[in-house]
Amino acid sequence: MVLDRLIAKSPFAVVVTAALDESRRRGDRRLGTEHLLLGLLHDPDSARALGKTVEEARAALDRLDRAALAALGIEVDGLRPARVSAKRGRLSPGALTSNARAVVDKAIRGRPREPAELLRALLTVTPPDPAADLLAELGVDAGAVHRRLVSPNEP
């Protein structure tokens, strides 16, 4: 499995591990592109390039979830989140969504395994992908992020 080869202390593996933790934190059974984006926000260089914090992204993802439920006629205002076990465990091969698998494959194909490559791959996803929706909700300008990745001192 791709993730087994990445489990090390490399910055890329740290981001993927943070994404797994974010998936568990939300109570999700699978790792999706939105979790990869949250994991990237644990990396200082990626967070700076995006101009967002993990807290902002979590709040935006919660807003998107509430809006999706409201569209189905389910109101969740006033409800408390359920307690979710943060137990660490291995994901099964099917635990990545197909989009998350494609993004990880694109990020590591013939390139150094760096968080910036994962971020570049995520910036190419389009709606209805969850990361694309989250980036839009956060108001992230993909062009500006690309420029900051190339020139880290750019605002």
C-alpha cells in the first residue's frame, strides 16, 4: 500500500499522519482529500502558502457539512458533536477515497515526497471534490498559493 511506504518521519509522512488524525478526529471512516488538506495545514510551510490555519479549515469544513445536511432538511444547530475515539490504527487499503489515492499518487509520482507536492496536487482537484469545495469555502487563491510555493517570501 502507498501509505505503508510513506510511514516514516519524513515531512510528507508527518502530513499524511496528521491527515489520518484529522479523519479520525472527525469520526470519518475513510481518508479523503479534505483530510489531506487539513493534514497539510499542520505543516508550517503549507499553512503559510495557503494563508490559513487548521482551525479555520476545520470550521469551514463544519460549515460545509451543516450546509449539506440543511439541504437535506436536517438541522444540526444546537447539537453537540459525538465523542469520537482518537485511537490510532492502520487503515485498510480501501480506507482512502479514490480521489485521495489519486492525489497522493500524483504527489509522489517521480517527485520528491514533500508536502509542497501534495499541496500542488490538491490544488488541481475540482468540485465536487471535498478539498476543492473546502478551498473555495476558505477563499484560497490557487494561483497565489502556487506563487508562494515558488517564492516563499511572497505575501
